[in-house]
Amino acid sequence: MNSATERFLIPGPAGEIEVALDRPAQGRTIAGLAVVAHPHPLFGGTLDNKVAQTIARAFVGQSMVVLRPNFRGVEKSAGAHDHGMGEVDDLWAAWKWLIEKFPEVRGQRWMGGFSFGAVMATHIAQQWPTHPIAADQPALDRVILVGLGIAPERRAAANLGPTARLIHGELDEVVALKTVLDWAAPQQHPVLVMPAAGHFFHGQLPFLKDCILRCLRD
């Protein structure tokens, strides 16, 4: 993401997981911990995805320590794609490492994801209150879901809690806006729509970052 980004391997359920770690600027008090999940591995998704990086930048700007893992089978991460099942376990491994690395940070806990990663993030949010790794942790304050990658042939997204915020492009060519609106409607959950934006937010990343910050502050 920048010259201060640290890249290394951590233990995971299918072998080592490649991660990128970003911290707030030196001298700033850490506000909390966050994990950001990248888009679909079978379609080129990695932790370096520009939308995932934009989510991470927004989080770091709010004084969060942010970890972005590469899902199993992506670049240096061991294992093979598991159709959204093992990938949730990969995110829990990322959270375990982050919590153990920064035990003194008892502030906020945020989760973010883009497309496939946003779907995986919904499962972390749903499991957070009862999962052993989060047993002694603060509540998950914010869940930022960008371009929620719901599709009939893939693992379904979990129902949203009150801390989730959805951002979707008006002209999303991968997951139509109507699909997301229809999915969110029974849960009475609002969706922030970015006018004229496609799935990858080409040319609109600064606007996307502003929208993420708005969701974090509301």
C-alpha cells in the first residue's frame, strides 16, 4: 500500500498465510484493530486489490492497525481455494494473529471487505459474538461491505447486523445494484449508492474512500 506496509507470513489453517500490515502514522495513538478481505481469488483477487487498499487506507486514517490477508492459494498463501468455506477460517487466523500481536489494544474492532471478501466479512460479523477467537474482544463496531459479491452459485452472505454498512456502485456490472437492494430489503438495511460507479470503482477511489469515512462516522 505504501513504503511503510509490512508483508510477511502468519500461521493459517491450510498453511502459512501471506499478509500485509499497515499502522497509523508514528506518534498517533492506535484506536483499534481491523481486517480487510480481498475479492475473489479465482478472478485475480489479492490483498493488493485497489478497492481493498482503499478500505484499508480509510481505516488506517482513523488510527486503526489494519491486516490484509491473502486467502489460501493466493500468491504466497498455502492451500487451495475453498469456495468461501476455508476462506472464513483464513480471516479468523488473521484476527487471531492480530489480537495476539497487539494485546494492549482494547479499542475498536472493524471488518472490511470487497466483493467476495465482503461476503466473507459478513460471516465473521455473524460469528463474532460466539467465536472463541473473539471471546474476550470488544464488539465488532463497524463492518464495511463494498460491492457485496452475492451470487447464486457461491456461498451466501450472512444476514447483516446493525454495525454493517453497504456501499455499492450504481452501474455495477458484476453484481447488479438491484440484486443487492433486493437482498438487503428484508433486513431493512440501507445501501449507500455511488452514482455512475461500476464494480471496481475505476476513477472513483477517492470518492469511495470518502463514502467509507462517512459510513465509519455515522
